[in-house]
Amino acid sequence: MEVVIPKNPADVGRLATDKVASVVRARPKAVIGLATGSSPAFIYAELARRVRDGEISFAEASGFALDEYVGIPFEHPQSYASVISREVVEPLGFEPARIWIPDGRADDIDKAATEYDEGIAAAGGIDVQILGIGANGHIGFNESTSSFSSRTRVNTLAPRTREDNARFFVDTSQVPIHCIVQGLGTILEARQLVLVAQGSAKAEAIARAVEGPVSSMVPASALQLHPHAIVIVDEAAGSQFLLADYCCTFANKPVR
Ligand code: F6R
């Protein structure tokens, strides 16, 4: 795993954007794995700027969201279908027909989950998966004890996750209890993983994910098993690394 702590916190998003952009430039029909939440917001904003400036195009690319809440309508402003449409599809100019979101409203949600994985496979697999991390170490909504071989499925949100995401709703009671999420096994099949984290609230989770041990109690530690994973964090999020001095790149230049 490559770990990068840029000197300038603003470079977390810029370096992650460079990674995603290089994949899309090399392969205009790239398949992008799309995280939601605050962490990747800068990546989407910076990619949108590059689209506006004509540096890159997502017109031929496809996208698969990591997760969706179960039990709120698609049109709810905080459904990930709405968030991805508002923050990703429209500003980046994706073709809406090439964007997939796990179906949290399906009558047969297990079937919808199986079909989601089949859809990823039919698209040729995910070229680059954008990831954030929960303060409890989750990636996607794969909470502690998620199997490293799990596939897209219904999962229960941890109380900490519902509290953390209450800022997007009226209060914690309004945050759905269940979600449908790409499994850790699904995520690990992506050809590249790019995880970003900002702020001291993520420091413990990032340190446990990167420095181990590999454990289902820290789902993000699954990245240690991936051959092409990069973790880009600001100094606050990297503040609990024990081995930062010789394991991390303190970058002030674009990563490869
Ligand atoms: C949601 C997702 C989650 C978030 C995590 C951090 O699609 O992938 O794993 O990345 O909950 O959320 P933020 O970035 O809002 O702190």
C-alpha cells in the first residue's frame, strides 16, 4: 500500500484527482467506483473543474456507487442516488444511463444485490475505486466484522455511522438503519483503490487500517491485501501513524 501525506492539506484531493484522471485519460471508457460522503467531495469538484476546462471527459465512462440507504425514496435529497446525480453525474458529465446505484427500494433486495455485482462484472470490473473511511474503520458501509469476501448485500449501519451521518438528516433517528453496499470482496476486485481521509477524527481508523493487523474489525485494513491501493491523507488524519517517518511519502508533487 502506498501512503501519501501531502504537506498542503488541499493536495489530498488534488493528488487523488490526479490518480482518477490518469485512469480516465488512459481509458476513456473507464469504470469508476463512486464513494459518497464528505471525503471525496473535493475530488468530484476538482474533476468537474477539469471537465469544464476541457482537460478530461467522462462522456464515455461508467460509474458504480459504493452503497445506498435502504428505506428512503430515490428522490430523497440524501439518497445516494440523489447525491451521486447532483455531485457527480451532472457536474462531471457522465451519461446517466451508465451510472448504477445499488437499489435500496427493490422488492427483492438480495436479488438486486446479486445483480449489482453481475452488472460490475458485465462492465468489465471497476478500474479505479474512490473510497472514504468511517471513523470506525468502515469502507463503503462495510461495518466491523464484514467478511473480506463479502459481496454486495444488505447491511446494518453501526450506531456510530448513523450518528456521524446525522449531519445530513434532521437528526440521528432519521438516518436509515440499513443499507445496500458493495462487499469487501467486491471492492477488492477493483483494479486500483484510492482512499482519502481528512481530519483528526479519522486518525485512529487510518492508522489501524494501514498499520494493521488485518482484521474484519477494521474493514479498511482489507486494503493491505490489494496490490494497487493508495491512501492519501492530510497530516491530521495521518497523525496516529507509528511508522510515518519511513513508510509514507510526504508528497509535494503529483503521485504517479
Ligand atoms: C459512503 C462511503 C463511506 C464514507 C465514510 C466517510 O459511500 O463510502 O464509507 O466514505 O462514511 O464519510 P465522510 O467522508 O462523510 O466522513
